[in-house]
Amino acid sequence: MLIRQKIEQKEKSILIPQATFSSRTKGRYIEEEKDPIRTAFMKDRDRIIHSKSFRRLKHKTQVYIRTFGDHYRTRLTHTLEVNQIGKTIGKAIGLNEDLIEAIAMAHDIGHVPFAHSGEDMLNEILPGGFKHNVNSVRVLTKIEKSGKGLNLTREVLDGVLNHSGFTTSKTYAFTLEGQVVKYSDKIAYVNHDIEDSIRAGILKNTQLPAYSVKILGKTSSERIDTLVKDCIYTTIENIKNGIIKVSLSEKIFKALNTLRNFMFKEIYLGEVLREEREKAKFVIKKVFDYFYDNPHKMPELYRNVVEKENLSRGVADYISGMSDDYCLMLFNDIYIPKIIKY
């Protein structure tokens, strides 16, 4: 028996019946030989972690643009926190941790420079709009490996596509593992963004909604502990009652959503960072305009996209893959006068 088959047998003995079993994957869009060691989801996780797009997450903004402190989150550290929270929830419920890890590692791989400011600008420019979850799937299927894609399983791609949204989205991943990542994402970013905002001196603990603090806890660790435990126990109870869905209890969901709405109003869309958001959007717009007018100066991969699809799509793909620093470097090279020594 191959090692992979032993791991697959182990899954059947420890996971709940409603979990996603590696041996029963819906497969890949392009069939390939199975690995003798790794399950399908282990293989997906490894492909994601070794991809160029994943490495670039370390230089992409989470919330704060151009921070110099060592302890502010980046898109990469956020990804790692989502993975940790997701695997804790999944293991307690009895779900497939390898699938959760693959989805978590890939969920933000399509984010653009300068966080949601960059996404908002591309959404304004690109015909048909721009959403980072949709772009994450695009990166994984059409951009990585010089346009060939990573050929991931349908379960992973579905989890990535449906990780976004919270109160407005009516779509859910078809696996419980994908649903876990959706909740883990919110648990992670709401709490670590509060922590970073306090560190930056633009938020105080006393400003947080009293209702949420009373229900969830006074500190980030207390709140995460409350949310993780509630997600575990509520989901277990759901499944026991025939409701195959990951969720929070009504009271805890309300407390988290109140906290999330507060962060959107005061931090993500608030006045304190408005000027920096506008600067970031300006940079994205000017870099987009330049390559729209000069597509021949883009790398071959993106010129190929222009030929196969259209000019706007090719430029958007190029910009969405950039790190913050690389985008700023291009902006400076294009628009800032150089010092000429005689």
C-alpha cells in the first residue's frame, strides 16, 4: 500500500462523515497521476506555498501602507493566522486539515498592492469590475506557472472563490472546510487589524463597541478564543441536528459583525487613513494608464493575456500581481524625474 493510501485510510478513521475526504475529491480540471506520498489536498497546499504569487504576499499591504514597524501584519502574516485559526477549528470538528490549509494559503493570493484601496481602483477601471476572490482563482488557474496554472482540485478553488463576504454574500463553499476558512478569515482580520490600529496609535481599546467587548472579550486573544470555540461548538451542534453548515451562534455572530462594522467605519473606510488610501489609488491608476498605453513594456506573460483576452485584463493581471514596493518603484521610474549628473 502506498503512503498516500495509508493517509487516506487514516482520514476515514478520524474525520467525521461530513468532512471532505482526499480519496473522494472531485478532481482537477486536467487529470494527472496521483502522488505516491501526498494526498490531493497536500499536493495542492505544496503547489500554493511554492508559487511566486504566494511569496509576493509578504510585501503586500494588509491595512497599513508603507509601515516600518516589524510587527504590523502583511498579507502573508494574515494568511498564516487564517490558516492557524482554520486548522484549529477544523481539527476540533473533525474536518480535513490539509484541505483547510490549502484554501487558507491561497485565499488572498489574488490581492492587489495597497490592500482594498488598490482593489477599489481596479474595480473602477476594469470593465466588469474586479474582486480579489475571483482574481485569486484566476491567478491560480491562468497566471501561475507562466500561464499554465497550478491545476488545483475543485474543492480548493471553490473554497478560495467563496471565502469572501460575510453578511452580504449568500454563497458558501460546498465543503465544510471551505466554510471554515471563510469564518477564520473574518476572525483573524477583525482582531489583528484592531491590534495593529492600536499599535499605530489611531485606535484605543476604549473606543471599541462595548457590546462586542462584553460578549467577545477585552483583548485580541480573548476575542479569538471566544470566536473559535463558539464556531466549533455551534458547527458541531449544527451537524448533530442535520444542518451541514459552519456558523457562529446568533449572539456571537452579532458581536463579531458589530466589531467588523466598527472597523469598516473607523479604520478601513474612515477619515484617518483616507489621504493614504487616495495616494495609493492614484499610484495604481497612473501605473495602469502607463501600461495601457505601453503594453509592449509588460512582461511576455501579460502581453499574451492582452492577445488572448483584452488590453485592460492584461494590465490588470500585471498590476494585481505586484507587491506594494514594486508598484511604487515602477511609479517612480515612470513619473519621477531622474537626477542627471554631468
